[in-house]
Amino acid sequence: MIGMRINESYFSLNCYQFLSVCVYMLTFMYICKIYYVMTVNNLGKNNSILNQFIAELRDIHIHNDKLRFRRNIERIGEIMSYEVSKTLRYKTIDIQTPLGVKAVSVPDEQIVLATILRAGLPFHYGFLSYFDRAENAFIAASRKYSENHCNFAIETGYLSSPSIEGKTLIVIDPMLATGSSLDSVYQSLLHRGNPTKIHVACIIASRQGIDAACKIFPEGKTTIWTAAVDPHLDDKAYIVPGLGDAGDLAYGEKI
């Protein structure tokens, strides 16, 4: 009987340990699902020249210089495209030089750069400077406000896009506020196919915008890139502290 009690206690202890391990593993898997399946890269967290360009985009004493504003956005696009390039699939090819042959690794993905007009244009140019063999897609999306200017809907219009079926899609939008524009644009682009991989590139994102993007885009094949994350939105859904209206600062006010 004593031996039986010992065995029963040992069995109960093992069951408890087993259940504890199961709970631990499930918790670990849940955390991985939240934090690792959808990767968010905030490049501004590390000190680099990128932060100088971000500072000038925000600075009210500098950012009204439209040429400089557009160039800084383009520079950020160049830096971000370099970082994105590190995550691509590569293949090795032989290059004939004047003196011999050299094996070189080059990107092995078909890239489509998809830009939201109009603020995204200089950001697009930055990406295109590096991904100069990429195909290009352009889509117009804007906010349509209610009379009280408190609520808005997203209107999409012009769309020019190649097939994105089986390709790597890079969606380029400088400001990720609510994620509403990204959602409308992504749904429109899906009529051109289903991409294998997706990169969402923005310059300044709100925390709400990042949360929304994580729900909009498919897990496991989407990476979000940003140069800065700001804490919240104001009552008109503008990013605070943000930088203002990127489209107006780049190209002038619209009516």
C-alpha cells in the first residue's frame, strides 16, 4: 500500500509537470504568434543618419522647403530599400570580368513597388533607385471627410498595376495612421493576384496603424518597415506628433 501511494504521488507529480510544460509551450506559441509572425522593423530605434532625415521632415523650420522635404523622403526610401534587400532570397550567378569569372549573389525575387499617390511618389523614387529592375504599381487613395470633419471614408481611384501573382509586393505609403488607406489599397491590389511576400514600408507610423496593418495583411508573409513610431492620433486621425500632411509638404496644398 505504501508503494502504491508512492507511485500514485509520483504519477500525480508527473501529470502536474506535464500540464505545466503544456501551458508553458502554448503560452510561448501564443507570444510567438503575436510578436514574431508579423515582423515590425522600426529602423529609427537605432542611431543612424536616418534620424537626421526624419528630424528635418518633422521640423517646422525646415520642412516647408518642398525640394528638401521630397529629397529627405527619397533618402529614407533608399535607406529602407537597402534594409529590405537583406531579407530577400538570393541566387548565385557567374559574372564575366575583363580578367576572369566571379560568382556573385543577386536578388532572386520579382518585386513590385506599389505606391499610394501622391505623397508616396518621392518615397517610391527612393525604393526604385535601389530596386531598379522592379515593376511598378500606382493607386490613388484619399480621405473623404464627413461634414463635421470627424469621420472619413477612403476613396480609391486610379490604379495602374502589373500582375502581382507569386511576386514580392512592397506597399509604399509614407504615413501609416489608421491603416484604412492601406486596407483599401491592398484589397484593390489583390485583383491583380496573390503575392508570395509582402513588405509594408512607411516613414512614420502610429501604434494604432501598426496594429491595424497586422490585422489587414496575412501573417507569415508580411513584414512592416517604419522609420519612426508615434504614440497616438488626434481627433482627425492625424499622427501626433507626426509631421503634418506629407502630400501638401511635398507638392503644395490641394483644394
